[in-house]
Amino acid sequence: MKTFITDQFLLKNKTAEYLYHDYAKDMPIIDYHCHLSPQEIAEDKHYRSITEMWLDGDHYKWRAIRSAGFSETAITGHLGDPNHDKERFDTWAKVLPQTLGNPLYHWTHLELLRYFNIEELLTPETSDAIYKQTNHIINQDTFSAKNLVRKFNLKFIGTTDDPIDSLEYHKAIADSNFECKVSPSWRPDKALKIELNSFKDYIQKLSSVCGFSITSLSELVSALKGRASYFKKHGCTISDHGLDEFVFTRDFTENQVAHIFKKSLNNEVLSTQEIVQYKSYLLIELGQLYNQYHWVMQLHIGALRNNNTKMFNILGADCGFDSINDKNYAPELSAFLDSLNMIDSLPQTILYSLNPRDNEMLGTMVGNFQGNTPGKIQLGSGWWFNDQKDGMQKQLIALSSLGLLTQFVGMLTDSRSFLSFARHEYFRRILCNMIGSWAEEGEVPMDLNYLGTIVKDISYNNAHHYFKI
């Protein structure tokens, strides 16, 4: 059976088709938040098989395969072993037809079409032929990390990097004069998670990188500022925080937090209030730094991680056992943004929530702190469990209803895969269909140049200006 992904895919009227094909389709891509490996770009990695590219680290697919009843051995039991690549690919071919309605069904066939020109649907019957055809293309010299970036006309990639990272591969990419700018994004989550047993070990690693012992709060702040300066010199313009449970209080003093930090280093038990006070202090310190450096601050809120303790003990984190949290955090988030705003230190900020319930809350929150910069505070695109058709539409509707859709910085992949760039097409089709439907139904002017300009801005131009690329 041939693919259902035609030129009209997700475009339900002529105006939507026109907006996509004449305005959105050929715009360059800015992937400002992803988890791509800078090492793979620097070394222009060639891949051994479609299995490595599709299945070795994709916990979206792992969750689906588990739901279909396959054993963990078939999913993660032979990662990196080329002798089991075909077997694992065949397993995915058996599961994919069961994912109807799941974005994996769309993404998989969109990637087969755009990367490999394969129009057949992946099924157990077509598995052998598709495995052979994709691997034939992958094994060609031109199929490499850098060439995949070139193929989709990326102008900017923002990776996700810990403060202790050497950034050696970012430097190598910059020195190679690669056409796409690949910049580190500052992700200091481990410095904030004082409640974890691993916190003290992380502080020791940070000490080693900085070249001095961190034994006090002031030394910690100095170390982070030093590393941030290092990141800035290597092209960093974006920060990112994975704040699974957003907590914040204004009730702290620097002396209190200094004492809390000392207690942690001495392996003393911290109270919940002390943990919140420490995180609040450090978030304010970092927020001021981002504003000083003119960095964009991203806050990813609302993941409930590592729910399956048994599998966490076997596989570790980020293996497909995370879900959506449902805790309320509006007052805390407002207090945090307000605290920075009160001292004229609120940077450009993007707010993402994993719980779609929070779209409207965040959509109104961003309006509280706008000014001086177009779209200064953004409602982030559909993230993780929401970067599918329904999730994207809900985010776009909340944003357009409560703020300015015209200032939106658009889509990101949040992916570890070089086969995920096609998701920008997926988003652009959904965007064009929504605006095209408004025009067809008489809700907005049937002015194609006006609407097309908005589409081009959301697809590329807004992000280009917002991130100062």
C-alpha cells in the first residue's frame, strides 16, 4: 500500500494548501531546542543502520512496543548490537500498524518519505524490503549527520548541555565553518537538585572543571557564573531548565541559603522548605545572569519521571517511563517571574508545560510580563507528549486566543534523532491548516499575502529575530 502522505496531507482546504506550499514549505529551519549530539555533528557521523537511527534511543517507540506486549529484551536488550538490528526493526514493523492515531504513525511514514523516498507503508510484509532500501541509502557516503542537517536547510541548532561540558565538539563545529550554527544551551538542572543523593558528587565535578573547591554558596555561584561565561564565549544564547515540579518562594535570605548549602555538603537532611529556598535563590541568581547576557530562558515544567522503579533500577532514566504531572504551580511561577521583573532582570522567557491542562494558565501568565521586546514571554510549543496534532492545535489555539499568535517562535524537535527534522513540516502543515480553515470559514480576511507573511514569520522569521541568530 502506498503512503497516505500526499501534498494535501493534513491540509483540509485550498487556502491551507496554498499557505503551506507557497509560504511555509521552503522556509529554513531553526531547531532551537533539541538533544542532538554535537559530537555526531562534529564528526559527521555515518550510521550503521535504520535501527540505530530509529530505535536505539527513541523512548517514544519503546513505549509503543511495550504496549504491544513485547518483552524488554526485544526493545532494549540488544542496544548497539548490529547482529540484532534486523530483528529489532522487524519488531517495530509489527507494532507500527497498531499505532494508528498515535503521532508515531505519522512521523514514521513522513520520515520514510522525506529521508528515503519510500512510499510504501511499513508493515510486517514490507519490512524486509524497507530495511534493505533504507540501509542501502544510510550506507552511502552522503548520508551523514552534517548532510542531514543540510538536506533540511537548518540554520541553527540549539543543543542541551550541562555546565561542566567541555564544549569541545561545539568548538570543532565552529572551526569547521559548518553552514548551520550549532550552539550550546545551558542546562544547570543538576546544580539545582540539592535533594538528590548525587548532588554532592556533582558539586565535586563542577569544582574539578572550575579549578577550585566549592565549599560555600558564594563559591557555587562564582563557579556557575564562570561556566556561563565560558558557554557565552562558545556561542551560547539560550538557557534551559527541566523543572519537573515548579517550586518557588520569596521567603529566603542569602544567609539562610548559604547555611542550607553547607548542610547539604555535610550530608545533613534538608527539609522541604529548605530545598525550595535553595532552588528559589539559585533560580533568581541565574535569571539575573541570563538577563545580563541577553540569553533566552526556557522553563520546561511538569514531567513526572522514573515512575517504574523496577525498570529505573535496570535501565536508568529517560527510557520511556515518564508521564505527565498534575500539580498546580501558577502562584509560584508568577512570584518567580515577578521577582525578576521587580529588579528589572526578567530575561526573554519561554514557558512549556507537559500538561495540556496548563495551556490557558500559561497563555495568560505570559501576558503579565510582556513589553520592550516583541513576544518577550512565550507560550512554548507543544512539548514531548504534546508535540502531536492534537497537542499542537491546543497550544496554537490557546496562544491565539489569549496572546499574539503572530509573535510565536514556532516549532522545535526536542529530539535526539537526526530523522526528526521532518517534524517541522508536520507542525507547519498543522499551522497552515488552522489559519487556512479560519480564512475559509470567514473568521479572518482572505488576504493570502497577509496570512502567508504570518505563516513565514512563525515558521522561521520570529525565531530568527527572537534568538538573535
